Amino acid sequence: AVITAAGATTATARTVQPALGWVSVKNTGAKGDGTTDDTAALQAAIDLCSAAGGGTVFIPGGSTYAVTDYLYVPSNTTIYAYGATIKATGAHGLARFYRAADTFNGFAGHSNINILGGTWDANAYDGTTGTVSGLVNAFTLGHNSDITFRDMTVKNVSCAHAIDITASRRVKIASCRFLGFTDNTVDASRDFSEAIQLDSALSGSGAIGNFDNTVTQDVTVENCYFGSSERLGPFGRAVGSHTSVSGDYYDNITVTCCRIEGAREEAIRPYAWRRAVITGNIISGTGTSSIVITGPDPAVAGYNLTSHMVTVADNIIEQPATNTPIRVVGYSAAKPTGVRIHGNTVINSPSTGIYVSYADKPSITGNTVTGSASSSIYAINCTAPQIANNMSVGAIGAALGIDTCTGGAMSGNIIEGAASGTGHGCFVGTSTDVTVTNNQVSAVRGSGIRATSTS
């Protein structure tokens, strides 16, 4: 029998059809009163579907379901929770897509899992309210494949991540909201925590074994919102990574059409990402830089691995508290290649608008940068940077700069100076074989074009 959302008995629910049936948590004993521990009832509904080969767990809306431990979500499970609130009332997170004793290699863990709708409250302790004070993810993945999160809200996370994606692939996060984070560590060491973290199967970092260095890949984050909850401020970062594996990358990552307000540090941090697209996002009020393309320092990590083939396009970025809105941070022994920064609007930077260091042939084109406290666009220690067809308005420092570079060009740019400062229009410092052509420069306080005697 196919189980419907209403009216099924427990006995009937046990005959649920694989991938077709619905099991309501009300039929497995869930109270939904916000105080009764509904962990066992929700898990029983999930287990019924799993025993039948798959199905949909229905969590009826209009109620709050308290859970005191992680829900274990196996393969071929859909959780349909529109209108419902699932709230952590113990010391743990909300769901893990593996058992505590599980180990997998590669992407051989549970697959084909969908979380649809619902408000998932991780209930972080804030000094007066909440029960969770440890380093706790709301959702944790480990060696999984084909996972979808859609139309859900995850809020009030303690120390860690809303979704920790460890060693998983083909993950889609769409039309979700990530609200509220607090750092409960004694040494206040987790202020960077990402709402969505891309992680690897590394001992001490990854969620579960085997710790075979599998790296997350094929992740899409789209149409999501990141900000504060009703009682906690925003996450350290919206989307990013901070670990890496020698010789391997977080491949095929897309972050598109998201709204990110007030991340404590960066909004998006492509750390050792490859073939990545960051496009159409609106970002404002970050604590430091808004988008930072980087990787591990080879002198510290002992290996060369930086982000490659990353496109940052058509984003709107406004007024971070400190540092450069768009930054590329490479190293002399690890220069990112294939970096394309195109069509972005950068407003009121407290520093340089777009800053690229130690990159190989970066393309910086078609951007509009206004009101920067230093330069609009500056490339330093790069090979052949291309700065073309950009508009710079009101930069206090040199509007466009190529410094300590070999090769490169500034062409077709439109520059309007600031009312104060001593900035040049096009600046070339300590570089060789740089071409400056067809730029329109007006109202700068320094030189229209300046090349230092060391160039």
C-alpha cells in the first residue's frame, strides 16, 4: 500500500512501498509539542522508509518537534518538512547522513537523500537561551552522493556549520536560509566558521572515516540567504573551505544568486577550489574581504595547491568593514591560473576594490569600482595581468595599478578621479613589458599615466 500523509496506521505504515510511500511521523508517535523528545518517533519513520528500500518521511507543518540526538538519514530518503520546526533540545546537532560507527571509502556512503522545507533550529546557547554549546554541525555529510537541500531554514548554530559537506559529491543547496551563529569556544577560535563548509576526509577535520583524503566536489549553492537570526548574528563565512589535500581540489563548485549580509569574515572563500563559478551574488557588510580566492601557503603546507580556473562574475559587493572586497592571494610558488574577474560592481571599499597578487594571467575585465579608499584595481607580483574595459570612479589611490609584474596590459578603461588624494589614473611600478593603451582618464589628482623609473 502507498502511505498517504494523513490517516495511515502504524501497521499500515510498515507496508510502505520503496521510493513511493509516505510515512508521517505522527503515525510513529511524534507529539510535535516542542518539549516532548520526538527523536525516536522521527527516527522510527525514517527507519520504516529505509527498511522498505526508500520513501518520504512527512513531518507535518504547524508544529515543533524536539530532538535530543542526531537523526540518522540513510540512502533513498526524502524528508518533507514544509511548515514544521525541528529543534535541537539536547547537546547535539540535527541530522547526520551516516551512523556513528560507519566507515566508507570515496563516495560510497549513503546517496539520494533530499531534505525539503522546514525550519531546522540548532538551538545554540547564547548565554541565556539555547541548549547546544559545543562544536556542533546542524547537518553533517560523510562520503555521500546525490544530496539535495531545498527550501529549508537552518538557524542558531553553535561553533561549527549549518551544513558540513565532507568527502561528498553532487550536492545541491537551493533556496535555503542560513540564519544565526555563535562562537561558544573558550578561546573564541571559531569566528570563521562557514554556514556551508566544503571539507575533505582528513583525520581531525572530516566527519567520519575512512580518512582516505576524498575531497568534496560538484556542489551548487543557489538562491540562498545568509544573515542573522532573531537572536544571533551571522556566520563567519557563508560558503567556503579551510582545509586541503595535497594534489587534489574541491572541483566544480558553483555559488550563484545568493544574498549574503554581514558575514563576520569573508562571504565566500574558494580555498583550493578548481573549476568554480561565483556569480550573481549580492554581498554587503562583511567583516573582512567579501570573496577571497586562495589556497595553502606552500612554505607551510609543504605542497603546491591553489585555486585554479575560478570565475567571479556579475556580483554586487558593498562596503566590507575592512580589507579588499575581491582578493586573489597566491604565492610565488603557487600562482592561481585561469582566474577571471568580470562584470562585478564594487562599492565603497575601505581598501582596494579588486586586489590580485601572485596570479598567472588573471583577467580583470568589465568591472565597475566606485569610492575605493585606495585603488580600484591593483595587480601585484603577477604574470601578464589583463585589466581591460573597467570603470573606476573616485579612487583615492592610483585607480588602476600593475606592480612588480612581468607582462600585462591596461586597456579600454574609463577612469574618473576623486575629489581628494593624490592618485594616478594608470600606474605601472617595477614591472616589465606592460602595455597601457586606449584608456580615458579624467579628474585625477596625480598623473594620468605614471610609470616608475624601475619599470
